[in-house]
Amino acid sequence: MDELTQKLQKSIQRFKGSAELLNLTKILENLVRQKNFAEAHKVQVKIQSLEKTEQEKFNMEIQNKIQSRQIQLAKRHESESMAFAKKVESGMEELKKKRAMTEEQMLKKFQNNKIDLEKRQQLEKLSFTHSIPSKAVASPGKKSIKLGKE
């Protein structure tokens, strides 16, 4: 903010006296030329008073402008920050949706593969049980024994 204040102060015009102040300055110069020092002193005091008042007024206006611009900048910064936060939030929501869709697709694919695998196992089991004669009993590592007529 200090940099902004300095930049604004440099960009704002310098103090210029009012028309009345410039007029009094010319009157002062004329009175000094005429060697009317008593009147010149009164005019000089009036000039200093008026110049001080106008300078204070000018400084207050400058401070108000600087404050106003700082407030504008703060508001703009806040709105940009909020817009960025909304953008980030919407991006996160979009990512969550995509992730949820991907998870759902993967789950469906897994379930379909599981069902497919179970069906294949059942088919293999059925084909294996049908390929073995119903009267033969097989034991692992031994020859099959036929039951029935010999």
C-alpha cells in the first residue's frame, strides 16, 4: 500500500493557489513597489493565512483521493480473490465429478468382469462335471476307480 500511496502522490498535481491568492500576491508586489509596507504586511499576513487554509484543504482532498483509490483497489482485489476462489472451487467440483464417474465406470467394469468370470467358471465347472462319467470317482494322485459292473 505504501508504494501505491507514493505512486498516487506523485501522479497528483501540485498545489496551485486560487485566483484570490494569486490576485493578493500581485497586490502585495504592487504595494511593495509603492513602498506601502504597512498595507503590504497586512496583505502578506492575509496571503499566508489563505495559503495555509488552501494548502490544508488541498492536502485533505489528496488524502481522500488516495484513501478512495486504496479502497477501490482493496475491493477489486477482494472481488478478484473471490472470483479466483470460485473458479478453484468449481474446478475442484468438476474434478470430483470426473473422479466419481471414473470410479463408477471402474466399479461397473469390475462387476461385469466378476460376473463374466463367475459365468466362465460355472461353464467350465459344468463342462468338467459333464466330461467325467457319472459312475467314475476320481481321487487326486490315484487312478480312477470304476464303480459298477466289472
